[in-house]
Amino acid sequence: MFGNIYSGKRVLVTGHTGFKGSWLVLWLSELGAEVIGLSLPPETDPNHYGLLGLDIHSVFHDIGEADPVYRTVAEFRPEIVFHLAAQSLVRRSYRKPAETFGTNVMGTVHILEACRMTDSVRAVVIITSDKCYENREWIWGYRESDRLGGHDPYSASKGCAELVTAAYRRSFFPVKKYGETHEVLVASARAGNVLGGGDWAEDRLVPDIMRAASERRKVLIRNPEATRPWQHVLEPLSGYLMLGSGLFQGKRTLSGAWNFGPNEEGHRTVRTVLRDLGSHWSQIDYEIAENAENPHEAGLLKLDCSRAFDLLKWKPVWNMSQTFVRTALWYRNFYEKREVNSRDNLAEYVTEAGKKRLNWVDDES
């Protein structure tokens, strides 16, 4: 898979104790990478990273502090870097705006600066968010060239992280000078909302739904008609891994920003997500929060992923029915049987991608 690039490579993943990060280090471990994780300790108990029991080296530091980041990168000397560490919750960003900007903006600066100072690094993938765009509630999807912005501190911090990444790419890692003045290619990735087992974050839809179901109570829903791009967590991760592999191989056209989101069927309301998850676990139930006073959250957000579809040849593997059933059953099996089905899900995903003849599965280039 991925041209067998990751086997034996030193790969740094920041935010490895988080939801997406833990799935990424699982996949990288399966690919034979030598992985080091840089993150804060897991925030929840249970947590997906702990349940996986992975044999990787973990360094627990706040990426908002520069010296620990510089020291970790200098000591480990990674060849490929995936930066996922972030304060990733919109509602928390209203409570802790300074922490959010410090982690998401200066944390990104520290990672890129550490990569600039370490000559082993060849490929850097900075993960931001679909919320980095100036959201005008358009009915069409945002493209990578659209204006960055953000109403809330979280969204604005992700827009800033994109600007930081672009500034470093142009100032220190320009594509035209690749192979002459530097040996690093940098990309950023913007993904939509992800589903999958192992997420227990606060104030996030699927974890809230599954916690309530496990306690046989109704989950309180604030904005049932909000529409988001939904996809299984493994979908954008396949895109990130394609980017990391291609950048490491010196594919200059991959330097830049990329959207990773679902096809049109994946743009669904919160109410629809509840209904579809509930069809696979009868304990899922909800009630609408009437007249609730909530901070601003976008009502409509879509991504245009044409660039990834056409140029990277990236495609989603699972449709929404497959995504919902695997997500619901992951939590149901965990709460009822204490099973962790992540490795099985990953194997099923790779098998299905192979059946669809996706280029990253048997890419030996």
C-alpha cells in the first residue's frame, strides 16, 4: 500500500492520542512505520489510543510550547510528519479562546519551525479543518482557493493555521526551489466531519449520541437541521497517507492545500445522522433542545473535493450506509461486549478499497 513508502520510515504524528490521530498511528503501524507520537495525554477514559495498545513511542508535551517540540523532532529525526494536534472543539474555543489560538496557530508554527531546523524531514502534512473557510452558508462546496476565515475562535484558528502553513511553504519550502535550496514538500489537508469508533470527545455529536445510548438516555440535540459533510475517519486518513507518500517521493504537484470529503450523499443533517445510526442500535434516542442559547455554529457547510478526486485520484471507499453501520456497531460492541473492532474495520476498509481498485492499495511505484 502507498508504494510501500511507510515501511521502516520514521514518522512523527502529533495529536496521536486524539480520535483521528489514534486511527492514523494504527494504520501507520500496520504499514510498518517507526512511529513516534507527540501529544498531550489522552483526555478521556476510555480513549481509543489506550484501547489499541499500540507499541509506539509517545512523548507527552503541549505543542504550544516551542522547546519540547524542537527537542522531540531533533531527537527523533522523522522523515515524514503528520501534524494533527489541535484544540478541535468549537464550543470549547468559546470558553478558552487563548488556548485554542495558542495550540492551533502557534503549535503549527512550532511544528513547521522544527521541521525547518531538522534536515531529516522530507514530507510534512498539516491537518486543519473544513471550518477554515469563510463560511457564507453557500449551497455549493468550498474549494481550496476560496477565502479563509472563521466566525468562532476554533474556525478562525484553523484559517490562521492554513495561512501559517502557506507562509512557511512559500518562504522556506518553495516548490520551485525543491531539490536546490531545500528537500521538503509541505501540504495541508482540510477534512469534513468524521465518524467511527473510539471518539469520546466532549460536545461532539457522535460521542454524545453513543454515551447517551450506553446510559439508556436521550441525547440532547441543539441544531438538528445543521448540514455537514460526513465520512468515516479512515476516508480522510487514506488521503493524508497518499499525500505523505507522494510528498516523500518528491511529487511537487502535491504541495499545497487539499479537501477530503464525501460525495454528495455524505452531506447530511444532524437529524439524518441520528436516524441512520439509530437504525443499527435501538438504544439511540434523542430530544431537541428547545430555545437553547448556544454560541454561533454554521448551519450549512460543504466541501468541493474535485481537486483530490481529479489530481490525486483519491476516492471514498465506504458509502454512508457502510459508514453508519460500522460506527454504530463499533460502539455497540464496545459497550455490550468490550470489544475494540478498529483493526477489523481497517482490514475491511483496505479490502473494499482493493475491490474498487483504488490506486493507493496496490501502488508499488
